[in-house]
Amino acid sequence: MDANLGRVVVTGAGGRIALTVRAGLRAEADSLVLVDQAPVTDADDNETVVEADTADLDALVKAFDGADAVVHLAALSDEAPLADLLDTNVQGTCNVLEAARRTSVPRVVLASSNRVTGGYPIHHHVFCDEPPRPDGFYGVSKVAVEALGQMYADTFGLQVVALRFGSFEEEPAETRHLATWLSPRDCVGYVRSALTAPNVNFLAVYAVSANARRFWDISVAETELGYKPVDDAARYASRFPDDDPFWHGGPQGGEYATPEALLPYLPE
Ligand SMILES: NC(=O)c1ccc[n+]([C@@H]2O[C@H](COP(=O)([O-])OP(=O)(O)OC[C@H]3O[C@@H](n4cnc5c(N)ncnc54)[C@H](O)[C@@H]3O)[C@@H](O)[C@H]2O)c1
């Protein structure tokens, strides 16, 4: 399936998800603009590297000039002190949305996370429009990321899709991934659809593979973005014990949602 993506900015372009997304979409784009605070050394022919921090609004405005869309992946991608998450994830996302507004880039795809709802119990099937229930400060920062996207969509008419990525891995690596896995192929599929779906105002949807054991709704992504995931972690189920305590109950965030995981990050 070939979409015509035009000129697309990818922030966090040196990160894990970006490497897969770039490889999957580069042939469908006129050019990719790779924004990262760290050096990106593997740029392809139609990729331009811009070394910039998302804290630098002026640099973002320059990088976004003439772009058709932004895929904003740059972030602290795991638990961290709230102050750092507010800087990088929340203020950084605000700067990205503001730079898109100033340069009239019509569409922004935001990297949200399944951990905005990681506090729901595993036996609860979560729909995209249920109240947030973050499993840590990282999840809280992604709730704010989505809220910023909604605000820029409502107030300034930006088209925003927040993808609540599941666990992005080549293959499931732990029991929880039987529910939460996002395969590389489905990751590219969700991002492509988020860039090309018509009639978008604001959407926040789970981006997870078609795992039989998933606990998130994917019907809205299918209806509104037109993407139906193809992979299922069940194929790897024999690698993990059937009676893993994870399935007995507890939060969807699993280990992430425990007091022990958060204790190092509580305010001093
Ligand atoms: N990997 C997953 O399973 C997963 C799951 C849910 C959500 N996400 C989200 O998806 C996005 C990408 O995840 P990933 O796993 O590829 O992350 P990653 O940590 O591999 O990559 C993040 C990239 O962002 C860059 N970056 C960080 N702060 C920056 C800043 N201030 N300015 C510019 N660049 C900055 C880093 O240099 C890095 O290259 C993140 O927003 C993450 O929170 C990832």
C-alpha cells in the first residue's frame, strides 16, 4: 500500500520506534526531516538531519517549515522524575504543536502510551474514551500530551492523532506482551494511517497488535484511521507460563504499576 506522505518531520528520529517507522515509510515520503537531540548518523538519501532539542521552539519552527506532517516521537520513554517528564514530554510536545501551528503544518501524530490507562485492572476492556488511569508519572505526562493535542485541535484546528503505543518489540519478550505487544509491522501501519486518514480533528487510540489477549479497544482505530492490525502475540504464547501471576489480576501496567517502580521517582 503506497500513500503519498509528502514531507514528514520525525522527532526522536534516532529512537527505537523511529528507526522502524522511517524504514517503513521513507519510500512513501518525498522527504523525511529527522529531528533528534542526539546525533543521527544513518540518514538515507531522502532524509535530512536536524540536531535539535524539542525545548528549542525556534529550531522546531525552522525544521517544520514546508512540512506536510509531523510524527512526534521524541520523549523520555519510561518512568522518570515528574519534573523531567514535564520538561521533555509535556513542554516538548507543546513546543512541537506550537511549531506546527506557526508553520501551518496540518497534521501531527503524537506518541502517547498505553500507560495512560495502565491503572485499570487486566480484566477490564478499556475503550479509548474512558477516563485516564495512569500507572506512573510517565503515564501522567502522556495524559498531558493527549490533552495538549486535543487543545490544539479544538482551538487552532490542527489535525492531531495520539497513538497509545503498546509494547513495541520485535517479538513479545514477557507474559504481559501477550496482551500489549505492538509488532514493527503494525507500528508502521498505525503511523501510516494516522498520517493519511481523512477527516481527523482529534483522536486518541490504542496502537496495539491484534493480540487475542489484548485489553484495549481497537475498533475506533479501525473505523476512524482505517487500520486493522495483522499480528497476534498468541503465536509466541508457548514461550510464557500459562499460570503467570500477571493473569491472576492486578493492573494492566503490571510491574510498572507497582509502588516499588515509582518509589525512586517520588519527590524528595
Ligand atoms: N517503545 C515503546 O514500547 C513505547 C510504548 C509506548 C509509547 N512509546 C512512546 O513512543 C515514543 C518513541 O519511543 P521509543 O521507544 O522509540 O523511544 P526511545 O527512547 O528509543 O527514543 C526517543 C528518542 O527521542 C530523543 N529525544 C529525547 N528527548 C529529546 C528532546 N528533548 N529533544 C529531541 N530529541 C529527544 C532521544 O535522543 C531518542 O532518540 C516515545 O514518545 C515513547 O514515550 C514507546
